[in-house]
Amino acid sequence: MSFMTAGVGSAVGGIAGGIGSAIAAGEQASAEKQAAQLQYQAQQAALNQQQGMFNTQQRNIAPYLAAGSGALSQLTAGTQPGGQFASSAYPAFAPSGMAQAAYSPSSFTPYGAAGTALNPNAYQPIGAAAAAYNPSAFQATGAAQNALQPSTFTGPQSMVDLANTPGYQFALQQGLQGLQRNEAATGQLGGAAAKQAENYATGLASQTYQQQYQNALNAYQTNQAAAQQALTGQQGIYGQNLGAQQAAAALQSGQYGQNLAAALSALQGQSGIYGQNLAAANQALNQQQGLYGLNFNTQNLLQNQAFNRLASIAGMGQGATGQSGQLAQNFGQSMANLLTQQGQAQAAGTLGAAQAQGAGILGIGNAIGGIANQASQYQMLRGLLGGGGYGQGGGGGYGGLSPDQFALNAFNANNSGIPSSGSADFGNWGLQPPQ
């Protein structure tokens, strides 16, 4: 009996150990489920907090989104054809009044006397003045030609010429006759008379020659003086005529110069007036162009300022849109992370409980296996000693169950059948403590 009592004690100890393992596993599973639920609740609170923060941020951004949307609508409408910011052709600059003359100035056209200053006629003397610029050469006429080309003076050439001189033969005859009468009166004859006649003839010839030479020279000189006088007179008249021509040329040239000077003066006057008018036209043009540019720039400035104001507001709306999108993206990421963490927490709790329950069941199975092994050994021992089997004779066994049935009932026990801590109620398993 002591051997059987020892085997029963060992079996009861194994069952108690398995039951303890099952109870500990149940407690661990319950704790893990509770921890997972607490983690889930904390993460849900974080989700609710972030949802509230997201809603608050969206409400704060909403005015900027609305303002940006309104400004964008105005910009869109303003850039349409005919809109406030639509590109339209600015009226072309059109000068008026005096400025038109500077914008398209007419060329300077002198008139009257000034017209001749730009293209003056060449000076052309007329009448006597024309002869002064191309005077004819002096030509002597009549006796004056002898003064320009005088003949060579020639006196008596020979005694023949002298003998042919009028009065010479008469004087010679009279003189010789007188000598002859004197010789006859004085009785001077012969050689002395001949000598005296010869001297008389020689003296008369010399005297006559000198007289004829002087007469010829006087006549030559008289003719030359008359020719020179005629030449001087003709040269004087030529000089007077040339002087008159030159005076007429000087007068006409002076008048031409005065007329040209007057034309140049008129040209300068007209050119000065033209320049003054053109300068005034340019000044008027510059003023009108400056005013045109000022109006153009002012219009562009005002248009750009209005556009920039709306664009700035639209930019704030765009920034708010981007910020809202970023907030939504961050919120979505946070929600995804928290939901993932919730799922992981629930999965970890479920898995931990399952693992704890599996460990408890494994402990019970090990205990039951040990019991069954001891029961088999015990049956073999009783057979050798001649004793009865399980549930037969002597009231021994496990509640009338065979060891196999006892082990099977223990193995089929589920989590709901595991006794709680401090309980030793084996009836839940359909077992009875061994006798």
C-alpha cells in the first residue's frame, strides 16, 4: 500500500503543478490583454488630441484660404480679355500743336533774297565792266604806230644825194661865178684861182651837207615827237577807257557783294527763326512725351500695385493651402502611426495571451503525461503482484476512470475551464481526487 500511496501522491503533485501553470498562464494572458487595452486607449486619446489640434489649425487657416481664394478669383477675372489686368494696347503717342513740327519737322526752305544765298549766281559783269575782266590789248593807230616801232634815222648818204639837193647846184654855180669875176678883176688866175674854187666847192658841200643832215634830223625828230604824242594820246584814251571799265566792274562787283551779303543776312535771319521755332517745337514735344511717359508709368504702377496686392493675398492663400496640406499630411501620418501602434498593441496582447495560454496547456499536458506514465507503471506493478485494475476491486483508481480517459479529459480542458487562482475545484475538469 505504501508504494501505491507514493504513486498517487506523485500523480496528485503533477496535476497540481499543471493546474498551477494553467492558472499562472491565465493571469498572464489577462494582464497582457489589459495592458494592450490600456495602450489602445492611450493611443486613441492621442488620436483625439491630434484631431482636435488639426481642426483648430484648419479653423485658423480658413480665413487665409478664403482670402487667397477670393484674391485668386479677382486675379483670374482681371487677366481675362477686358479685365482689370488684361494687357491692352496703350494709346500711341500723338503729339499735338507745335510739337507736331518737331515730331516730323519740315526741311528749312529759305525764301526771297535768302534763297539766293544757298545757291548764289556767279558774278557776271555787264557792259563796260565786262571789258575790265577781259580787256583788249592796246593797239596804236596812225602816226602813233611810228612811236611804238620808230624807223631808223638816215641822213644824206653821198655827194650824189647832196648834189641832188635843191639849191646846192645854184649856190655852187653862183659861188664859182663870183670867184671867177673876182679872179678876173684881180687878175688872179692859175693854180691859186683853182685852189680857191676847190675850197669854195668843198666848203659849200660841207655846209650844205650839215644843213641837209640837220634838216633831216629835225624832220625825223619832229615826226617822232608827233608819233610819240599821238601814242601818248591814244594810250591816255585807252587808259581812261580801261579805268572806266574797271570802275564799272568794281561798282558791279560791290553791288554783287552787297546783294550777296544781304542775302546771307536774310538767310541767317530766316535760319535763326527756323531754329527757334524748331527748338520751341522740340521743347513742346519733350514736354508732351514726358507727360505721356508719366501717365503711362503711373497707369502701369497703379495696375502693378493692385495686381501685386491681390497676388500677395493669393500667395498667402497659397501658403495657407500648402500649410493645410502639410498639416493634413502630418495628421494622416500620425493617425496611420497611431492606428498601426493600436493594431500592434492589440496583436501583441492577443499573441501574448495565446502564448501564455499555450504555455499553461503545455504544462498541464506534461503533468497529465507524467500521471499517465505513473498510472501505467502502477498497473503493471499490480498485475505482477496479482492485484485488480483501475476502478475494479478494492475501490482504487481515479474516480472510476482509466488512466487513458483521465489524461484525455485533462488534455481537452480549455481556457474557460482553467481554475482561477486559489481554486482547487477539479470538478470543472470532470475529475475526482484520487482515493
